[in-house]
Amino acid sequence: MNDIRIEPEWLATGALMLLLGTGGYLAYGAYQRNVRRKGLLARLERIGYQAVHQVLVPDGMGGFIHIDHLLLTRRGVVLLDTRRVAGLIFGGDQMSDWTVMGRRRYTFDNPQPALYDRIAAVKALVGDVPVEGRLLFSNLGKFTKGKPKYVTMLDGIEVEFPIVDRSQTQFPEYPAYMEAWKRLTANLRPSPHDFTNL
């Protein structure tokens, strides 16, 4: 019987190739996430006079609520809860679970109630300044039966919230908006949650 003998050098070379391939794959994934992150931040900062990202806001009961993005816009304060969901998304205002059909089928809790809590927490700090919230979904997903309330797709964000000219702040509400924004940001903490990429 012939024994197959693998030379140690071949084993070392194979292990090195595997290690390099894995490292390259992970590095490329990190690079892609960083590119998406920078693109998202640039896009969001074009629609707001001011912006903060990945923060904790007091919930009014001694705790904090995580918020992905807060923007000061011409319409007031906008908060965005970002979701990277790939596939066909089936969700509705009255559904407790939303379903995704993609590479695999799964469900997640309806994110609207958590959005309402975030809006309430921000409103408690900004007073009479308008506060809007949106569930911002990546373009990897598609709502086939229509979008539920407060859902915006990434491609539609500049349609819903037009790009602002930061040098043009001479509108009547701006001083009150800025005062409320300063009050809001003074109460924020950095969030330990990872950045959500779209």
C-alpha cells in the first residue's frame, strides 16, 4: 500500500494561502463597510444643517435610548433609525412582526413602536420644535405591498428631506431650532452600538 506523504512545506504554504485569503476577504468587507458608512454620512449631512450620529438620548425615566442619526433640517429635528435588510420585506402598521424573504426567510419586530419612543424622547428635550422620525431602509430591500408609515428608502431620502444650503439659515424658525438643537445635543451621550451601514 502506498502512503501519500504531504511535505511540511506544502502544508505551511497552504495554511499561509488560506490565512491570506481569509485576511483579504475580511479586509475587503471592512473596506466596503467603511465606504458605505462615509457615503451614508455624506448623504445625511447634505440634508441637515447639523447632524450627530450613534448617540444615546435620555428616555425620561433615568435610562437612555439609542438613536442612529439626528439631523437639524428646515422642518425641525429628524431622527433616523437605519436598517440594512436585503430581500422582499412584508410589513404593515398593524403587524407585530415584519417578514423578509431573501436568501433566507426571517422575521423581526415591527420597528415602529421603538421609533415612537425615540421621537417622544427627543420631543421632551426640544419643546415646541417639530420632531419627525423615519425608518430608513437600504436599497437592498423592497416593500412589495407598499411601505408602512414612516418608512423611507435610502434612494428617497433627498426627496423627502431636500438638500439644504448651510449658508442659508435666514428663515424665521432657525434661531428657535438652533436653540433647541443645542439643548438636545447637550443631553446626548455617545452610543456603544456599532454603526449601522446601509
